[in-house]
Amino acid sequence: MNRRHLLGGLLALSVSEAMAEPRPSSPTVAPPDPESAKRNGRQGPMIPLVASGPITTHRDGQIIENLDIDARVGSAITVLHPRVTVRNCCIRHARGYGIRARGADGLVLQDLEIDHVGAPPSGAGPSQECNNVDLEDCPDPIITRVKASRGSSNIYLLNSTGARLSFLELHDARGPMPRGQNVQFDKSPNSILEDFSAENGSTSWTEDNISVFRSNRCVIRRGLVFYNNSPTGDGVMIEGSFDCLVEEVDAVQQGNGAFAAVPQGEAGCGGCSFVRCRTRLSYNTERDGRPRPSSKGLSIYTRISPGAQKHTITDCHYDALANPRNLIWELKAVNAGWSFTRRAFAPREPVRLVFNWS
């Protein structure tokens, strides 16, 4: 059964929407790794960027760096070779992808700012093919210290197993395709997303903020997921995936659900864990011109496929919910001893990247 229609039929008691909360005021500035310290402003002189148009790789192991790229048509960077590194670049794209990679194993993306300047002032983007980072058949990519804004999806990975994503500052995802609008692992198992913030607002067009779609054994940890206005989207959605871990993630101002792990079509789901996750300030009304949440303000949505291991919910907390009597559905998919209790908390600080460019 379609999980979005199923949620619409849940019976739950609603309360009035909580007051909107300002974003955390003391940001986390992501530290550079030792190798990048000399390149990103913590040591040494400022790095001058050279103006450039769109670029396509021409050899294995190519390094693209220190560029200010403006692409009004097509993709700003197209990667068609293995072991390419793209670093220290500012990228603007209007009618295409920011970085589009195909068959590029071992890709490294580091110290980048990417903005989809073709997005309208608010609402759904003009096309689902305006992702800031779009990878397909790119095993073992490393994406670190990347700021991405206003993409259809800010980061989308398809058939790219073993991805490592860290220190990401993501903003204002625009859709319109209903998938993971800030990050999606699509058939990309054994991947990790950590030390990130995914912040949307009233100009955004969201669905699932973070999506693990048919991607087993993925890890999502140490992150902030802020704001959702979709009637069917969740903060962190594990869909058609087994044995995933969501740890120390805060989901703030979500409506349809903060966290979820469910089957998808013929793809089963089970054995996922939510550990020290928190949610607060949910809503249960219309928002930004979009319908009210179809789940009536559910917090955690869990189902398992036949014969699958149950999910685990450990040391998780909630506060200031719009519907505090609609916490978990369905409990028969969760191991006994689950822990999801009320506790006031301040959300995690968002990531704020500082680049050493002139």
C-alpha cells in the first residue's frame, strides 16, 4: 500500500500548531581536515578564483580547482572519468545540474559552494533536473565541506554505493519531484551522511528532507533537519531499505513525520535503528499554501515487511509537538523496550562553512 495514502487514514487527536521557532543562533563552523587546512582559509593566503564557464572532464584523475563557474545553460561541471577531484570552486547554474557525474568512481567533491540560481523566488523549481550534485553509477564518492542551495535536490546519488558525505550545509530545496529534496541515497547502499544541516523555509518546496531509498545499511548521523511544508514528506525517510542507522539527528518543524522506516513497493524494510534522535515544534495545519500533513502530525512512522526484523527506537525524545498523542505508528513494527519520551531540548547547531576564497 502506498505509504503516503496510508498515512492520510491514520486516526489521531490534533492540537493547535506550535509557535515557529527561530533557527539556532550559534552555528557550528565545520573544521577542515588537515590536508585541506592549507587550502580553505585556516592557514595561508586567500585563494583567488578564476572565472570560468561550464567544464567537462577529459581524463582520469583530473583535478578541477580554484574556479568561479557560471553556467546559464546546461551543467556547470560534467564528470565522465574516474578518480576526478573537484575542489575550491564557487558554482552557479541556472538550467541544468551543478555537478553531473556519470560512471565516475572515486569522485571527490570538496570545499564547494553550489547555488541553483535558476530557482524562482519561492516554491517549486522549474525542473527536477536541476540538482546541485547529481551522481549516477559513481561508487565510493567522497563529498565533504559543500554548501548547496535551491537545487531540485541539493544532493542526489543513484547507484553510487559506499558514498561518504560529511560537513554539508544545505538550504532551501525546491523539488518538484517528490523525493529526498536535500539528500537522497537512491539504490546506493553502505553510504554515510554525517555532520550536516538541511535547512528549509517558507520559500522551499519540500518532500522527504533526507531519503534513504532502497539503500541497505546506510548511516545518517549528527545532523539537523529543519522545516518541512509537504503534506506527505518526512524529515528522515528510510524506504525499502534494511539495517540502516539514524543516530543523533534533530528534526525540527516537521508535519507529516520526523522519522520513518517503511517498505516501498516490493522492496522490504526492517532492522533499522533510531538512536538518540529528537523532534520538536511539529505542525498540523496548512503551511505555505500546501495542504495539512496527511498523517495528522505523526512523529515516527514504522512498518516492516513480512519476516523482517523489527526496528529499534532508543533514547529518543520529543518536545512541543502539535499532536503529542500521535507519536509512533505502528508499534508492532518496533522492538519492545523502545524509548521515545518528552524532554525539552535545544536543537543541534547548523553547519556553517567558511571558504578561503577571494
